[in-house]
Amino acid sequence: MWSLAYHEGFQTTAKGFLKRHRNPFTQAIANVQDLVEFLSLEASMTIQQATQPKCYHNEKQGLYAADQSPSRRGVAEIRLYFYPDEVTRTVHLIRIGDKDSQQKDIALCRPIVEQIRNSSRQA
């Protein structure tokens, strides 16, 4: 069974996005929750197979982003960054950002992904 974990600071940032961008935020969260449920039901499914729908973006080095797809035009484009740890079967929610902060968000998430990987290997 897969589970969802929140990285330190995620929930504080998420509260701000929830206030400013409620609809795209809730859709992005729903997309990640759908992924967790799908991985739990399909034990043989790989992360690469499970993240095929267009709402998931492979940001390389194990980092993925979920967007708010499907959504209406004119809605803020947000990215919910996560790391699916196959060792612990946990999807770690790391950061949320918008299209303007995408490169900065990815750069901030990569060391966190590496930290999570190292700690799950030692467990």
C-alpha cells in the first residue's frame, strides 16, 4: 500500500496557495491522491507507467510534478512537486509553486529528493 507524506514546510506553503488558487490547488492534490491510489491498486505498475497521464511531469532525477489538469482556461498554472519513493512506497509532497517559479522550485526540490533517497536506502 502506498502512502502520502508531507515534507517539512510543504503544508505552510500549501495554505497560501489554497487561499490564492483554491481550484487549481485542489485539482493538483487530487491528481497526486489518484496516483497514490492507482499505485496501491496496481502493485506491478512502475512509476513511469503510472505517471503517463498529461497531468504528471517527469522533472528528472526522480522528481515529478503534478499540475491542475484538467482545468479551465485562465486558471493559474501550478505545479505540485513530489518524489515517489519505491523503496518505502511513499509519495513525498515536497513543494508547490507556479509556472513563474518552476526552475527555482525544481532546483530546491532536487537536494530534498536526494536526501529522501539516502534515508530510505539506510532504512
